[in-house]
Amino acid sequence: MHPQKNDLDSIADVTVIGAGPAGTAMAAFLHRARHGVRVLEATSFPRFVIGESLLPHCMDVLESAGLLEAVKARGYMVKPGALFLRGNERCGFTFGEQHTRGWGWTWQVPRADFDQTLSNEVERLGVPIHWKTSVTAASFDGTPTLEVRDASGARHSVRSRFVVDASGYGRVLPKLLGLDRPSDLPTRMSLFTHVRGDRRPAGDEEGRIWICVHPRGAWIWIIPFSNGLTSVGAVSTPDFFDGFTGSPEEKLRAILASEPSAAARLAGVSFEMDVQTLRGYSASVSQLSGPGYCLVGNATEFLDPVFSSGVTLALESSQRAAGLVSRTLRGDKVDWATDYDAYMASGIDVFRTFVTRWYDGTLGEIFFGPRQDPQIRAQICSVLGGYVWDASNPLVREHARKVPQLARIARDAHA
């Protein structure tokens, strides 16, 4: 074990790029395994980012990393499930009724506070985080070396035995090593903001995420926080947004007003920050690992926000990769292609099927169908809970075949 020194010029066991959930979870796991680890973060916290609705599987990983209690202390809004709304139709899922044995609830988290909480806890454990330190070049010939610029503008050659890229949308190593690949998903965009004054349901229903289907082919998220703010956004193809005029705020207000469920809940809300725009967010890579490095979180692949899979995949990838990094540092022979790349791809592919089938209307036929089989609903609920590696679930094991099959059954029930 190399000592954890708070300087950039000493060699470390592992250098982690990025202090978001994937990076801090990775740092926590490696620290618990007694490896010397440091984190490089190009920005300063707190900072705004989307991905505010967690899935129950996140709780498993946060607990394993020793980070759960620090998050619990923040008093975030408890999220017991999800509610899908299409016109007058409703389809609700309660995480406590899922197929997989796992957590029956999770949180809605303002990411600026959530990410700050995780980074504070990792620093409290003794892991140094170098803020406002950006990576400008990377070499994996011999000792892995990153060329960086620190907060003062000074340049350093940062050496370590292994590098983990958890840089999220920054995608540091994919850009530097030419690993970026175009996503096979259509280009979509989103307008979003935080609002105050929404009319929330009472009691346990308050914390559910709402996903409202817009009649013109978009969907809207409504995510309530315990601090009184609510995250609101709309997602669709660019041509949908071109159908509305004015500023981003005027467009978003018009979109919300033209979907009945969102309009009723959000009438009269105040926008508490400038409306943000995100376009062409889906991304992919040619490989998740190579000699001396691996990618975790959104630095690997980002699908779509519809099922809130981002933080779950980030945390799971860090947990999975951390064990393999530790074995690699011990000198064990590790089959990264099988034990990491293929493993992560299997879960991502389940979400990919659900994302694709959401946008082509297949899942809508199932969610809003007249026959709701409790066993099938429990299997769907497990996927929505992030348990996409549970092979005992037929909708995980045979997702590509089973989801269209369920839609055909729903159509036959309508006939």
C-alpha cells in the first residue's frame, strides 16, 4: 500500500478522476481495502448536476461502501416508488412490492448536496481530493501517468499504479484515448429547472417520482425534494421543443401547461433557477477497461434519464470495478473483459431494452394495459428499482424477448 499523501507528486496505488458518486464510491471501496487512493476533481463543490432520483439498488452500494449513514443524516425525501401518468391513466410501482429481495425505498436527492455529502465523507475518511485539478493528458506506457493542472495553474505528472476514470460527462479518458463511440440511441434533449410551490400528494405518496406522458410525444419528470424544491424537466427529440416558441423558460412553462397532470400539480410554481438545456446526452465507448485503467459511471455509457438509471449504474460500476482493481494491484490475473465489461453490459442492456421500449410505446401498452398481473408487475418493479443483474427475474434474464411478449399480451387483452 502506498501512503495516502495529500500531494500530486508522490506515486499512489490508484488515482480516481472525478469526485461524483462513482468516484467517491470507488475511493471509499479502495480505502476500505487499504489501498492508497487520491481523487482529482476538475470543479469545486457544490455544483448542480441532474440525476436526482435514486433507485433502491443504490442503497445496497452506499451501504457496502460505508457511505449510507452520511447520506441518511441529510434527511432527503424518501422515494417509495414511481408513478407513470398518461392522460387519465395511472400506473404506480411500489418498491416494497418488487420481485428481488432488496431495498423497498430510496431517496430523491438534490445532487449538489448529495455529491457534496459523499465527497465530504470520503475526505473525512482520509482520502485526499484535489479540487479544481484537471487532467490534460494520459499515458499508459509503463507507469500510468496523468498530466494535470492544479488549482493554482501549476502542472504535475501524476503517477499511480492504476487510474479510474469517474469523470462523468467530462469523459476524460474516452476523449484522451479515443474511446468515445456514438450512442445507438436517437438524439434527444431536455429542458429542466427547480421550482417551488408544487401541489404535492399527501402522505407516503409525496416522495414518488412522477413521469407524465405528454400528448405530443415527450415525457415530463417531477421529483420532489425535502428542502421544498422540486426538480421538473421535459425530455423529447429536438423537433418537439422546436414546436414551442420563446426562451427556454417560456418553452418549458408551455410544455408543462399542455400536459394535464403536470399542469394541475405545477400551476403557479416559481422557477428557482434558470432553465437548463441538455442535448445529445447519450454516449458510449469502445471499451470499459485497458492496461492500467478502467472507466466507471457516466464516463462509460449514459443511456437516458427516463428510468433514473445513471447513479445506480455509476455506483454499481464502482463497486464491481473496485474489487477488480484491488485484485489487479495484488498481482492477481483479472479477466476485465468478462468480469467487468461483460458484467456491466448485461445490466446496461436491460435498461437499454426498457429505454427503447419506453420510447416506441411498448412499455406504455404494458403499464397502462387492462390486465395487471401482480407477478409481472413485481418483475418490472425490480428493474425499475435497479436490480438489473438479478438473473432470477425473467425480465432481466430474457428482457429482449419478454418485454415485447408482454406488450402483445396487453394488446390481446384490449381486443
